[in-house]
Amino acid sequence: MKNNFFKHLAEFAKATEITRDEMRDMVLTWNEPFRIYSYKVPSNNGGRSPRIYRDMYSVSGPSGNVNYDYEAKGYMIFYDLDREGYRTIDLNSVYKIKKFGITYIVK
């Protein structure tokens, strides 16, 4: 348990803070995998549950039958290598990314 705690502590100690715009530029680099940490859409009780998507990358994916501009709403489509499918992520809910072994905290 202690080793796990110190491992996470060391990871956050070397984390770099970035702005939302910087994060957006980093994750929109085509076909470069990264790990993205975001919150789920708020539940009925208003709580925010963290979730993790591993090994995703930006793609020009399918958007289905939507009648609004994904990018204008802050949503982006990524390909999830673990689940082998497209996922829509609200970039406003991203609080951390990890790319090339470096952790970035989104301000």
C-alpha cells in the first residue's frame, strides 16, 4: 500500500500544469496515443465520478446522426485502443492527460 501511495505521489510531483487550450492541442495530434482522464457527465444528484480511458488517439471518426457541431460544444471523437471503438469525450471534463510518459494536469 505504501509503495502505491509513493508511486502516485511521485507521479503528481513531476506533473506539469497546462491550460485547456494546450491540452486540446496535445490531444488533437493525429495518431499519437495518450491516456486521458475525465469526469463522467454529472449524474442526477450532481456528483462527478472520475473515469479513465486508456490509450486513445485522435481520429476523424464517425459522428452518427447528430444535429450540432461537436467541436463547438467541446466534444471530440477519439479511438479507444482498449475497447476497440470510437468514444466521444467532452474536453471540458478532462482533468489530466498522460502522453509520452509525462503527466499533465489541466488547469
